Amino acid sequence: MKVIIVDDNDMTRELMNALLVQMGHQVLGEADNGNDAAVLFKDLRPDLVLLDLIMPGKTGLEVLKEIRGIDPAAKVIMVTAVQQDKITQDLLGKGAIAVLNKPFSYSEFEQVMKKFA
């Protein structure tokens, strides 16, 4: 599966990249802010987006709406340290296919990827 990673934390991006490659996925690109995320999606047309919720520039929710506007069938997994049921339900209601809470373990990451990838 072809994936892009959008997260403002370098270590989180590196970790997700390494896990994805280990699982046999291809990382097409990365962005460290919300402003670059939709452009990256539009240019690369990945199968899946791993998208942080809180970042500089546009928020993950704003980017999610933009991506879904470009491609209503886009697969977006939100990755967030904000663990609240209301926010999770809101993200799922706005088109995210899953919410992965930070910090996550390898098995949690793998489980979400196997379920939706």
C-alpha cells in the first residue's frame, strides 16, 4: 500500500515510516505541517494517509476535510495524542476510517494497518 505520513513530530514520522516499510508498505512522502498535507495528497494520490490531529498550520481536521473534498473515498487514519471519545467520534463522523492514539505500540499500529490497509 502507498502511504503518506503527516505529523509535526520528526520521531513519530520516523517511527511510522520504519513500521510501514517493515510491514511491506511504500511511503510516498511526508509532511510536517497541515499546510503541506493536502498538496502532498493531491500530488501523490496515496492509498492511505496517516494524519496527525494537532500540527502547525492547518489542523488535521481541516486537512481531513480538504482531502475528502479532493477524493471522497480517501482512506485517512487520524493519529492523535488527544484521547477523548467525543473527538474520536467527530473524526470518524467527518470521514476518518480510524483513530490511532499516541503513544501506540507496534501491535496497535499493525492491527490498525491490517484492518484498513
